Amino acid sequence: MRVLIVNTLYPPAQVGGAERSVAQLAQGLRRAGVEASVLTLTPGRETVNERIDGVPVQRLPLRNRYWPYDGARRSAVRRSIWHGLEAANPLMDQAVDRAVARVRPDLIHLHLTTGFSLSVYRAAARRDLPLVQTLRDWSMLCARASLFRRGGQCERRCGSCVLLTAGKRVRSQAVDHVIGLSGPVLETHRAAGYFRRTPGSVIGNAAGAAAIAPRPSSAEAPTMCFGFLGRVEPEKGIEVLLAATRGLGGDWSLNVAGRGEADYVQALRRAYEDPRIVWRGQMEAAAFWPRVDVLVAPAVWAEPFGRSVAEAVQQGRGVIASRIGGLPEAAQGAGMSALIKPGDAGALTAAMQAAVDQPERWRFAPLGAPAWTEASIVAAHRAVYRQVLSRRSSMTSAERDQA
């Protein structure tokens, strides 16, 4: 079985956990005997063909006004032009079609579409190839990919987002199978009219395969060590977390690991200056987990899944997370966990205080079975692929057109 996996970015190019998860899936599929390859984008002007950890990777130049992942600020006019072109960009079609022809896949598995616009849908339709799509963020519904604006969740989609994503909504109806990282992600898209008759599944992200870091007893290390792992930005709830520490008593520390805009991070460090709060910057998981007893994931936006939470469960760490998006599902299996109302600093303080007051309970609570392991993720995807290919092979051309 040949599967072409398509995602906006792929390691070493990386913005968040999506790229790590896609790479983990591609490698896992290869180990399971699936001929998986990857199609992704590059800021360069030439196509790049390479092999990364055994996975063939094609990187296509992005044909739009600029590369949006370099951290540079653009004017509102330039951003509007970029998103307007992204809504139905025909300039990507030829390169994507050539890439698909080169691989000759049995099936295309589309993840994040940003930059590819509608080209992958069109290539699949042109070549009558089955298409599976995984919903990893909100970019099918929102030009910002977050459903978050001006410090809060969008209660409803703005007119510009509805207009800019209209083509994706239409094309979603032709997808053979849709996968949501969590139930809320899948349900929200369906409620907006996407994937109306498309069979669907919920398949989360697997935690990384890092060795489990040891945990010292309270006698050896009496300080309760909290950790924050992810982008340092308002929607991740970093300000809620920092505010919560002001009411926290006892012996504790907080490790903040992740990158953010330099000015924003500096402003936070000045506003919440405390020797117990350690700003680690970008940090590898192998260095992060030995310093942490309890992960705090206080997102105020609807996080589609929460890879860091799944990793905390795998590491046997406690979890305190917002009751929003896919975070509750990612926390399944944690020995000790608490779910709080998003944005409620007082509730977060109370949950963290419980961990400070009962360190042994939070450090050594027995684990449940993690909801998603790499083996289960790969098996679930292979089952979807087989189902889609079987269904396609039994349909006539007319039936496929109607589907």
C-alpha cells in the first residue's frame, strides 16, 4: 500500500506539535510495512527531494506572496492578499499534480492544508484517488487557524473566515474519510457543514517514544515542580498560569519551556518576576520531563488535542488542564489530573495548591492505560486506509461521483 502524506510543514521545519506527530505517523507506517512518503512545502524556490529517517520527502516551493513561517510581521494589506490567494490558489496545482504522479499513491492522506490551498483536493479528484483528511487545527474554518481573536474564543465565525474557507467547505464533501484529533474538533467541523456525509473517526496523537524520566520522592525533592510546555502566547493560557502562581503557597517551582515573541516574553518576565519561575526557552522533551512533576496546560482556546498533555500521561506526570477542546481526551490515563474552567486563574491556583499540598499523591498515583500509543495510532490509520480502499474498489465510477 502506497500512501502519500501531505502536510504544510515537516521536520526539521517545525512550528508546533503537528509536524512531530505527522513525522511520527509516517515513520510508524513505514515500520509497519506501508510505503508512506511525504509532500510538504519549502520557503526555497526549488523542489527538494530527500529521505528523512527512512521516509521519502518532497518539499515544494510555496507559490504565494511570502513564506508565512519566518516570524516576520506583514502589513494587513499583505496578509489580506496572501489569504485571498490561499482561498483557491491555482498556482500550486501543477507542482502538486506532478508530485502525486511521481509517487503514484493508492491513497492520499491530507493533514494541514495551509499553503497547498485546494490543490491536493483537485489532484485527488483529477486522478480519482481516495482522500483521507486529518483535522489538526481550525484552518478549515478560520483564516487564523485558531477560532481565537482579541483574547477570546470566537463565538461564531466572522464573515471573512466564512468567505476565505468556503472552497475548503465545498471540497470537504468529496473526502472519503475524515479524522479528528478529538471529538470536539470533528463535531465542530460537521456542525459548520463540513464533511456532511463523510465517514469519520477520532484518532489522537501518540506521545513521543522518549524514555520515562524518574521521579524523586518528596523527601529527596520536596519542591513541587510544575511545567508549561508549548508556545508562549496568550491563547495557550500562559498569563492565566502566571497569575495563578501569585496565590500559590508552599514549596513550588514553575518551568516555562517554549518560544514566543521576544517582546511578549520579556513583558511577562518583568510582570511576573519570581525566582521560582524559570524561563527555559525552547527545550527538548528529554531535558524537560526530569524537571517536572505536574504539567499545566491552561489553554483558553479550543486546543484540538494537546500533544504535551499526552506526553505527560506517558511520562507518568500529573496533569492540570483546561476543560476545553481536545485536552480532556489527551489527559485520559493520567494517574492524577484536574480539569479547570478556561481562563479561571482562581480555579487553577486551587488545583495547583492541591498538588503542592499532596506531592506524593500527584507524583506516584497509579497510571491508567494511555488512550493513544504509537502502535495504536498506526493500527488505527491502517484500518482506515483499508476501509477506504475496500469501499472505493467496490464502487462504480458513477457511485464515486455521487459520494
